[in-house]
Amino acid sequence: MTRVVGVILLCVALIAVTAIFAWLKTAPVPETSRYVGSPSCESCHRDEHRAWRDSQHTKMMRPVTRPGVVVADFAADSAPFGIAEAHWAIGGKWEQQFMGRDANGDETLLPGAWHVAAQSWQTVGWDGWNQPIPKQRCHGCHTVGLDPVSGKFVEPNIGCESCHGPGEWHAKTLGLGAIASLADAEVCGQCHSRGMDTTTGHFHFPVGYRPGGSLEQHFALAQVTDGQNSSDYWGDGRARSRHEEFPDWNNGGHADSLKILQDGYDGRFGPVVEDCLRCHSGDYVLARGPKPDVASARLGVTCSVCHNVHGDLDQPRIGCADCHGGGAFHHDSEPRNARHVPCPPSARVDCVDCHMPKIISIGGAMQFHSHAAGIIEPQHAAKWDMPSSCSQGGCHAELDPVGLQLRFDAFYRGRVSLSSTISLAESVQSAVSK
């Protein structure tokens, strides 16, 4: 009898433990879960932690006293302040800015940015120096676990919990409890965009947003003034300055790649099958367990499909050719891609050079790729006095926009369009006259 009771109790205990484990795995992250810092993640996620540790995300806000952090030249006569005034360095790959203390002892942005490529200081032209309050402008994206009222935070830099949300619940449950692990581009968009928080209107980041929530509820994206160049946008709506990758992506075909399949597809390339999701669905591509089907998939081609999100951020996780093959068109590719690239192999031109041209200013120069994928023809670029797909990066610098458009039309359209050339000439004249 005792043995039977023992077996029953053991079975009950096993059922209870199994139920607890199942509940832990499916229960949502409690609202009370706190930020615990990236070092807490290393023991279980060594490879991801190692990749993150070596990435640019860990170089976004570092003490100036740490060896090798400061790349700016404070010995230059143009240095706007001394290194002794700074205690945090922001960035260092494209440009480097600094935080110090004002006369009241409050943290402030110091009035100057070091441009790495140009090896020079910039001291005018950035609106951040007019409102140099880091806890309102910088800390929401350059720290983890910020209290926007006090300005205190758990750790500097972009840490694990910046993208996964507070990890206390996950850590306390020995990895069984949920934590955000999403392919949703909004996770990146919380920082790779410009705008103001919707709660107070005082912060340049989404106060209260956690990965998995709705970015729109916490953040209002900066608005484009159509038909007018600004410091942040070109007149056609493309980003002109950094931190605008999310809205550029959101306005492009990659964001709508799944919607194209699920809504209104006319069947011209055959039926929609699961294999289509390899190139049309981010949550399908990145699923570690069971993959969604066409009906249940919910994300298009998001940031983490193309980027290594833990490390080597500027190196592709997959290449354009994995979906587009030898050209821009996956379907009926042979006739449509036969004359895809006009440049010889010696030019070493790849997809992003033309389809994601360098039209974004960072570190004092146009050296950052657009995330609004698409060709910018010379006649379009001339209208807004912006680089085109043919002229960016020093390519064809000897040709004026009219000459470039003539060659573009001759190659891709097999003709020279007189009307487009006249329109282009008028655009060039208008830009020159401004």
C-alpha cells in the first residue's frame, strides 16, 4: 500500500512540475520584470554575448577613461573643449560626441562632434546642442533600463535588454520564463528613427516602449515635408541623416513583402505556397521552432533577416542574391535580368551600391546607405540636388546629371528620352540657381 501511495505521489509531483514548466514557457513577461544587465545573459548565451560584446552596440556610450575609447583629437586647435570636461564618449566609428557636466552639475552634451573620416571637429549645425540634455535626447537609446525622470540607468550602451526587454523574469526562471525574441522591425525602430514620445512630447525616444509592444503607442515618427529638402529628409521622403533606417524600410517593398502575398496577389507567378515565405516572411525565415504558414505569418522582410543582430552588424546575415538571384527580379529572371548591371566586373559594384546608395550624412559626409531600397535615377536626384545611384560613392563623378541620365536611358530603356532629358536639364538649372 505504501508503495502505491508513493507512486501516486510521484506521478502527481511529475504532473505538477510539468504543468509548472508549461506555464512558465507560455506565461507573458510580468510587467514588474526588471532590467538586470547584459552580464546576466552571458552564462547561458555565450556565443550571442561574445558577438554582441565585439559589436558597435557596445561602443555607443563608454567612459572616456577607458583605454582606446577616445578617437577625437583634443590636441587640435579647433577642439571646442578639453578631454577633462568629458566623462562619456558616444560612438567612435563615424563620429564621436561627448557628455560632461554643466555649471549646475547636470549631465549635458558637450558642444562638438569629431568626424572620424574627415579628422575634424564640427561645432555648429546640429540641433542637439540647442537642447543638450542627455536624459531627454540620448539615454533612451544609449543606455539600458533608463528612468527618464531621474536619468539613472542599469548599464550604458545598447545591451541585450535593449532588444529583448527586461530579463529578470527570464533569469529567475532559469531561462524557462518568456523574454522577447522577435523579428519585428519595431524593435530596431525604437532607436533607428527620429521623433518624439507620445506620453510627454519631451523625449526623443519612445518612453515606456518594450520589445513586443506597439511602437506607435509610444512614439510619433518625425514627419516628412513633401517636396522640400530638410536636414533630416530629402524632398522625395528618403532619409538624409542617420537614425532614419526604420521609416525608410517601412516605406519600401521589404516591409510589404508578406502583405503582397496575403492581400491582393493576382497569381501571375503561380500559387502562393510555403516556399514563398523563404523570401517574403521574416518570422518564417528566423523561426527556431515550428514555422508559420502563409496564413499565420505576420512579418515581411525585417531588419534581422538581412542583418546579424548580435554582432557584425554591417555584415549581411543573408545576401540579396539569396532571394533575388542574379538580379532584381526573382520571377522570370532570365529575360528581365539579362541587362541588369551595366558596370564591368572590374568596377566591383554590388547590389547595395545602386539599390541602397549612400545618400545619408554621417560623420560629415554621405557615407551611409539608404534603407529605402530602390534605384535613384539621375533625373530624380537632380530635382532634389541629391546623389543618384549612378553618382554616389565617387562613381561617374566626371559626368553631369544630364549625361548620366542619357546613358541610363540608353542602357535600360534602349532609347534616349528627349522629354526626360529636357525635364532633367530644367531640374539641374533650378538646382544651380538656388
